[in-house]
Amino acid sequence: MSLKSPIASNISPKLLGLIFFSLGLCVYGAEDETAVKLYQRGMKLIAEGDVEEALDRFNTVANKYRRSETCASALWEIYRIQEFQSDNEAAFEALNRLTTEQPGHFAKAHLAQFQLTKRLLGAGKNERRTLEVQRRSETTPPEVLVAMLQNVIKNGPQTEEGIQAHYYLALAQEKAGDKKEAISTHEDFAENYPKHELADDASYQVAYIAYKEWNAMRGDSPHQREATATALSWFLARYPESDKAAAARSCLVEVRTAEQRELMSLANFYEQRGDAKAAQVYYQQMALKFPQLMDQEGELKEKILKALADTTQTERVGPIR
């Protein structure tokens, strides 16, 4: 016994498909109308000052009517509300959905993602887009900022925001305590984008991280001091016109002054112990590394000249047996 309907049997498969497609459009239209009403209700609740209820309506739209234009509008409102409430991770996630699920909103949402992360990192504009001051602390764990910036890069690796995000990723990695990774990211940025306006900043950060490490150790690591001086000198040789050059020179002067002070301290130490040969070695190093000392009159110059003269004499006569 056939279960086919007499009517259905007389309808071609193509026509049947069109009917079901039309029914689908009707259902979608009904859903979209409901979504619009929910969205409008959310906007009305915001006007009435009931932000939490409004957020609930917008979340319903965003979760039940995905990829529709009403969903996109709801996601923008979710982002604004969550940013106002300083729930930065939720604000970022709303932007992430706009970036990945709403092609027509990619550029604007991707830029907003980048700007939000920069601001949380302390590198962006301080002004807010809301009418009221934020009510909770804006402190975001650096590990979260690292993940956010990696997401920005993933969403648009070839966009200007995605490229710049590499630089700020290194800053976030340093804040998270991963200094080796930060240096590597800065070096990669400077190498991959040598003509970018942030290339010199990235190179400077490599040297500045080394400087900060040395500054924290202060005298306990001659090797760290020498590595810092090398990094700063390399930066100045490569980017002499950079706006960071003055800061780099200042850091380098501080490092070299500390080295000169240490050599002088060691020379004095051995002099007081009566070990003239050991003291002579450090005076010779001062003459080699700080030739400007020869232009200054005084006891130090005399000691350096004597050390150099003794060296010349030893070389002339040969080692004493």
C-alpha cells in the first residue's frame, strides 16, 4: 500500500524544493522579526537604565539568531556594555565573534579588538566611549593580554592591526615575565618588517630589556652589563635617527659609567693590597675602554700613563725571569 499523497505525487521535485525553501524563508523571517523585537527591547532597557536586563536580551539575540544582521547589532551592544562594566574578556569575545562570524563587520571589529587590547596593555588611548566612569578595576592579567593579541594576529595576520599586534604581543610577553619570548618576538618583528614605523621601537626594546635586567642586578653580573652595552650600541648603529636614540645613549652612558667605576674600584682595591701588577691591569683596561680619561688632568691620568709605560717597558725588555 502506497503512503504517498495524491497531491505530492503530482508535484515535481523541483517545485517541492521551492515550496520547502519558501517555508524556510518564512520561518527565518519570523525568527528575524523576533530577534529585532528582542534587540529593540534591549535598546529600550538601556534607555531606562536597566543595563543587566538589556544585556540579557542582546545575549539571547546573539546566541539564537547567529550570523544575522540583528545578531551583529546585538554583539556591538554586548561589547559596549561589557566594556562599560570593565568585563574586558567578555567585551573582547563579542568583538571576536563579530570578526570571525560577521564578514561585513570584520574591519571595524578587528580594529576595535586591537584598540581594546592596546588600552588594556597601557599603550592605547585613555579616553572611553561611555558616558559613565568605569566601575571596576581594569587590571587584566598579562597572560590574558598575550592570548588576546595572539587572537588579533590570527584574525588578520596581514592587516595593519595584525602586524602591529606582534609588537604589542612582545610587550605583553615581557609583562607576563616571559622576557626571552618577548625578545624573540621583538627581533622577529624588526626582521620581518624592517621598514615599519615600529621596527626601531622593537629593536630598542630588545636592548632596553637587557638594560633593565642589568639595572636590576647592578654590579652582580659583568657579563649582563657587557651584553647590555653591546645591544644598545647595536641599536644606535642601526637606528641613529630613531626617536629612541637619545634614551639609548643615556642608557649606554649609564652602563659605561658603571663599568668605569667598577674598573677604578678594582684598581684601588689591588693597590691597597699592595698588588701593583693586578692594579696595573685595570688601569690599562680603563685606557683601552675609556680613552677620554687621558684628556683629564689629575691623579687618575697619571696612574693610567704609568700603567701604560710599565706595559711598554715590559714588552720591550721581555718577561722578568
